[in-house]
Amino acid sequence: MAKRVLVCDDAAFMRMMIKDILTKNGYEVAGEAENGAIAVAKYAETKPDLVMLDITMPEMDGIQALKKIKESDPGAVAIMCSAMGQQAMVIESIQSGAKDFIVKPFQADRVIEAIKKVIG
């Protein structure tokens, strides 16, 4: 059975790009969210194998969303995405429970390598 991934990014074209990479590589898109608050709700609803969270999003950022998801499901698996290679954000993401960190613009092979590493 295909592993299911929840895709969270405020930019629709980024979600499209990630969904394209996922489906081409045999993963199933469990859902998508355009901000952290929606990501938290969709996570509870879809129970994906992995959540990919953009850090910079309106209403609730990816790190806040990750913390909330981890509260409700300590076993949640997340990969953070960000356009900024900000060291502090990378560290905070990992401390908040993210398994990996991908910098935009995405390279498909890097995305798949990260996903395979954390959920197979």
C-alpha cells in the first residue's frame, strides 16, 4: 500500500510541485493545506504517514503546526520545507520533532531521498 503524505504550503504551485514529485514516485497525497491551522485539522482527519510542512505560512507557521500535531500524535512524522536556509529555523524544526529539512527550490531527488529516509 502506498505511503500517504499530507502536503502543507501556502503557495499553490509549491503544493502542485510536491504532489507531482510524490505521485510520480509512488506516494499517495493524503491531502493538502495552505496554512498551519488547516494542516493540524487535516492531519487529524487524514492520519498520513508523513506531513510535509512549509515553515513560513499565514495564520500558523509550520513549526507551530508541527508542535500541535506532535501534541495530538507523538508518533507523527514530519519533514519541514523552507525557502530560507535559516539555521535557527532548521534547529527549531528538528527540536520540535521534524525528521528532516528540505530547502526550496525543491530538487525532486532530494525530496524523495528525504521521504525514503523517514518513511521508506
